[in-house]
Amino acid sequence: MKEGNIMAYNDYLAGRVRRILHQKHVEWTESASFGQLSFKVDNQFIFAVKGDQLELRLSPEAVHIALDRREHTPVDPRSRRMKGFVIVDPAEFDIPNELEMWIDFVLIDNLDYYMEPSPAAVPSASVNSHERCHC
């Protein structure tokens, strides 16, 4: 999985992501750089496969919801926290339908037109984003 000092993205995970996007009739582009595979929808960076993890770009409200689950952490390259990005560990999407749920979550958060979300598209149904974030 390592290429020199750069962690390569997981091809199997990238394939799973592609299948889900294809099943949802989402048009996307992807690009590989810095050891990660980035996915864009409507020319917006939405998420990346980075090693065995997903890196999600989320609104401040959605970050609060995602961080409510203990297996995720904010992206923190070189001790500088990047606002709006969350890393999802493999344990959070190895369960059936969990990867689809995370993809629905990030698409709904980032795209105005996204249709057909799965019923479990919010990681923590008990958390209301309006209650958690007063942005």
C-alpha cells in the first residue's frame, strides 16, 4: 500500500465507491495525486479515498454530525486542522450499507440536486444539526 513515503489509495475501496456512484447515476470525475484518489461531482471536490480511509468535505453543520461518531477525526495535516474535512476510518464502512450511507451523506451535504438518498443517509439519526451547531 505504500509507494515511497506516500500512502497509496486502496483500489478495492475505490472500486466500491465507483459502483455506488454508478448505481446512484451520479456523474463524477476522479484524479489521483499525493497518494489519494479524489472524487469530484459538478466540479466540486466531494471526497477522496486516502489509504484505507475516506476523506470527506463537509459543511460545518455536517462536520458536527460526523464527529459525533467516535471513529472519525478531523483532518489534521502537519498539526494544522483543515476545517470542513473529516476522515472516516475503515471500521465505519466495513459494515454492509455503511459506505453507501457515507457517500449519501457527503453528496447530500455538498450538492443541491442530489436525488434518491438511502434511508440511513444521516450517520447519527439522533443528532439534529440545528441543535448541535449554532454557526
